[in-house]
Amino acid sequence: MRNNTFLIWAIGCLFSLSFFGSCGEPEGLVKDVEAFKKAVESAKPGDKIVLANGVWKDVELVFTGTGTAEAPITLTVEEKGKVTFEGQSNLRLAGEYLHVEGLVFKNGYTPTKEVISFKKDKTHLCNHCRVTECVIDNYSNPERFESDYWVGIYGKNNRFDHNYLVGKRNHGVTLAVRLNTEESRENNHRIDHNYFGHRPILGANGGETLRIGTSHYSLTNSNTLVECNYFDRCNGEHEIISSKSCQNIYRNNTFFECQGTLTMRHGNETLVENNYFFGNGKANTGGIRIINESQKVINNYCEGLTGYRFRGALVIMNGVPNSPLNRYFQVINSEASHNTFVNCDHIQLCAGSDEERSAVPVNTKITDNIFYHDTKDELFTVYDDISGITFSGNLISERATPITPTGFEKAKLTFKRDENGLLMPQEEIARGKGMTPAGERATPENTGVTWYPRREEEVRFGTGKTRPVSPGINTLLEAVRSSEPGDVLVLEPGTYILEKAIDLTHPVSIVSNADAANKPLIQFQRTSLFNIENGGSLTLKNVVIDGREAPDAHGNTVIRTSRYSMNRNYKLFIEDCDIKNLDINHTFDVVRVFKNTFADSVVLRRSTFEKVDGSVLALDKETDDIGIYNAENVVIEDCTFRDISGAVLHLYRGGRDESTFGPMLVFDRNTLEKTGTGRRNKTGASVSLYGVQVAYIQNSRFTDSAPVKLHLVVGEPITKIKDCVFVRTPPIEDNGEPYETENIVYQ
């Protein structure tokens, strides 16, 4: 029996030699970089190079060769998901008919400008090559504004498909099609069935997920097909897709809760058809933006989009007369037809109209669309002359207001979800109107890879364990050090002394359940209490923080961000807290941020701040005036500020760039007494807003305080101040730009 078993094993090994280099090993298996280089040098059409399982760290692979359509040269892995490129690694490929499959990049970042590049150098490009089933997972440079691409496509007739790209956090496009040489134009690339995962808000220009071309080459043809891709919360900036070349097609893609639009930024003759946009009511979610000539937007579906201005569900821009390549060409001979817009808040026509962008759309038509909203009357915003747009055959909801006497018909429609999850009208009047589902729609199930886990990128507060903490010296420090992401630390009544600063590298909540008279007291003996490092976020609830034990030195702070670049956005919540006695020396701030750090949200609620010889929120360190800023959403509600030497809030966004969303402020039901009057307060304000895009200041009282100062610069900012009382406080100061006021009382 033993001899028979051995014989069967031996025959099996001999039989497998045509497929494997030795028993149990795949043919072409390479285990290190030198073996890989030798395999590449000798590769012939039909050969396969197989990377061995394990971590390939700090390797820069160059894969070149010439295969054929019938017999490509393949670079693959021993087992998908078990071969990872980490540290400072990348891949360059160049040649003909090369096939790359199964690579994973994580735990590091590229040392060059691309992770995967379809070129070796300027003269050695890819043609007829394919990259499929690869993963790039959070492979971001730790320097937030050190720019790179994850994928750069050059050459012609290449395909990038069924890949999973998630978590790009630094500056630069996720995937770029480059047209910088003649050999890369009219390229006929195909980008399909990829899963573009969550991309956090960058807070600057340069956060696109996909870009085809640049303004310099925008009047050349790219002929790139982008179809059946899934875009999941791609929120880097206004332009999810930035089409900057001619004759591209975007078809059957799905955009899920993406803050921004598919933008025809430069170039002509673009076709956008059969795409799906689901906003689910999330802020700043947008649809399609039309700029330039001969653009067609046909048979698309948009639902629950809330974005306005450049982020509307449908945006038709004004252009610049005789525009240079990098500005806005006039919309000419374009159309938006047979599209469905359900519960989309804003259709924007002649958007961006100003002294420079004065060329209105001409020879353009909006026909046979459905614009339906359950609750909103004013769906359309018209910024300029729309006589160059022809409207015909459009259906609008009964309560909606048409913008022209003809071209719109009111109809009461009943919508039902079909098998594809789309709200489709049931009435006969809607036949031939709006979107008709056609072809394959991108879903999470038919895009990306099947063998690599997808996980929720953001760890949320309160999702971990609840851990009690007792009073004492450094007990809170030890509790934070032993905590896990999402944990809730519940403080017992008593005093907590911190001899060391607490570094936060993951989200944590520090709370108490005590009544108002027995809130835990936290005191600290270092220059800061909490340091939010990369990956950290903090919730403080129902505690007292007293600064009297801090060092007698200027520049202390309760909470600060990292002094170094953070590529992960953070959140800060302070609720039901009392923060006081930050006056042992000057410039003692509550929250201080540093350059190249960014907060998704900073929220102060139902809290008291008293005797602060600095600022409460100084979100003002991005002063290069190129559209970068420190925080997206700032909410201050039901708070009392008393004896604050610096500004309660200094929120700054300089420059005239229009690629970002924020900052946005809600300042409601607050009381300010003796705020902003210290001699070191450089803003000269109690609340200073510079370049803020959306600001609501309301139901608040300012007594013996410095004025509110507004500097409004770009993006048609929305600024409303109402129901506020100013007692012995100077009037609001502004730079002459318009804003709204209502029921402002000076006493």
C-alpha cells in the first residue's frame, strides 16, 4: 500500500511539472526582487511571473516585456490576498500586452509620484496592457500635502478593471489618465468595474478620485471609456471625476453619497449616460456639472442630492469670454435629456455667473427630464440669462415653480422602486420622460475584488467597550493608553491629575454620568492636556477642566492637534463641560490646531468657557491663501463664554479656489460676555470669519465684547446673522461683500 501511495504521488509530481517549477510550487514563482528581475529579463509571450506569498517591503518593481494578444506576459501572485507590498513600494510597467493581477499595496506609501504607473519612463509606455484585481488600501503619504497619484495611465489601449482603491488621504488624484505626450492621446483606455472606496474630505484642491487630462491638453481627444465603476463616498473635493479632455464616455457608473460632481471641467464632446447618483440626503452630494461645448448628459438617475452651486444635481455653468485653457469655456451646443431627478434640492443654471464668467449657455437644450421633489418648491436657481437654453417636454412636481412659461408640465406622479432600487414613475404621462434603466449598473457586488475584505474606514465614537475610570493621579492617562478605538471611558466623581499629556491615536470618549454639582474635575501639569495625533479623535462630555495646575508659561492649551502633518481627519466634540481658569499666563487656548491638520467636525454644545487668556477655537493656521483650511464643520450651540481674552472663534480659509466645500459654521443660542478684548487678540474680534462658505450666527447675545468680523471672498458664500443682541459691543465689521441680517439689536 505504501509503494502504491508513493507511486501515485510521484506520477502527480511528474504530471504537474508542465505547470509548476517543482512539486507544490507554481511555475514562474519568484521569492525576491533579484529573482523577479531575472524572470522579467527572460520573459516571453505566454510566460507567467508569480510573486511568492509574504510581505514585499520597500520594493520598486519594473515589469517590462512584449507579449501578444493571444499570449500576454502575466505578473500575478501565489495566492490572492497573501502577497502585500508595504513600506515604500511601487510598480512600473511598460511594453505590449502585459497583464498584472492580484497585487495589494498597504501599510506605507509610494516613494515616487505613483503607486502603479503604466510607464517606465517618458519614452517607455504601456500599450494593450491590463491591471486587474489589485488593491491599494490607505497607501497614503503621511504628509497631507505631499502629492502623488495612486494610478497613472499612459500609452494606449490599456485597461484598468476590477480593482479596489480605498482611503487616499493625501493630496493628489486617485487615478489619472495622462495625455502629456502624443503617444498617450486618443488612447482608447477602458476603466471599468473598479470600486473606488471612501476618500475623506481633503480641504483643498487636488482631491479628485478620477481625472482624465489636464487643462493644458484639454482640447485633445482622450477617447477614454469609464464604465461600471462604483464610487463610494468619494468626498475629496468638488470634482469626483474631473474630465479635462475631449470625447470621453462615462456610462453605467454609480455614485453613492459622494460629495461633489461628475464634472466636465475642460474638453468637449463628452457623453455622460446611464449613470446613477444616490445622495440619501447627505450634505453636499451632487450630480453632473456641464462646462464647454457639445456635451451630452442623457438618461441618468439622480436621487436625494442636496448640493448647491457647483455641487447641484445638474449644473450648467457660465463661461469666460475668450477663455484661456485653464478657466471656463462657454457651454455651447450641449444637452441634458431624459434624466430623472427625484428629491434633488438644486438645479443650477448659469452657475458661477460673475464679472469674469459672463458668457451664458447658448444652443443648449434641457428636454424630456423629470424634476420631482416631495417637499421643495424652488428647484431651479437661475444666475443669469437662460434664453440660450431651450426647454421642452420636462415634467416637474405639482408644487415646483417652472422657470419658463413653456417647456415644463406639472404632474402628480407616484413613484415605486423597481428591481434595481430606482424610484420610477407609474403614470402614463411619464412614459418617454426621464431615465430608462439600460445596461449593467455598477454595484458593490460586481465591482472591485472578491478576496479582499471591505471595512468601514471610519471608527465611530461609542462603538467600543465602556470602561470605568477612578479618580487619581494619571489614572485617566493609563485608561486612555489601554483603550481601544471607539471605547467610552466613564469617569467617576472626583479629581483627576495628569502629570503627562495624553496622546490620542484613535477615537475615544471621556464622559461622566454625574449630576451638574459632581462633575469629575480634570487638572493637568503639562503645556497641553490632550494631543490629537494622526488617527485620534475626542469626545468630552460632562466634565470640568481647570487650568490652574498648568505650567506658568505662555502658550498652554487644553487640546491641540499634532504639530506634524496629519493625513487622517479628526473629530472633536465638547458637550456639557465647564472649562475654566486658563489664565495662569497669556495665550492659553482651549483648542489649538497646527498647519496640515484637518477636522471633519468641531462641536461645542451646552458648555461654559470662563477666564481664558487665549482663544477658544483658533482654526486659522492655513494662511497660504490657496483655499486650504483647518475644519469643515464647526458647530457652537448653547454655550457661554465669559472673560475670554482672545477670539471665541477664528475660522480662516484664504484664497479664491472654488474646489472645496467649507468651512461651514453654525453659531446658535450662545452668550458672550467680555470676549475678544485682550491686547494680544490679533483678530480684534470675538468671532472672526475669513473665507467661510456657510455661516449662520443666530439667537446669540454679545456683551462688552469685540465685534463680529466678516471677510467674504469666494464661492457666493451664504452668511446669515439674525436675532442677535449686541450690548456695548461694536457693530459687525465686513469687507463690503453682501450678507443677510435680520433682527439685529444694538444696546
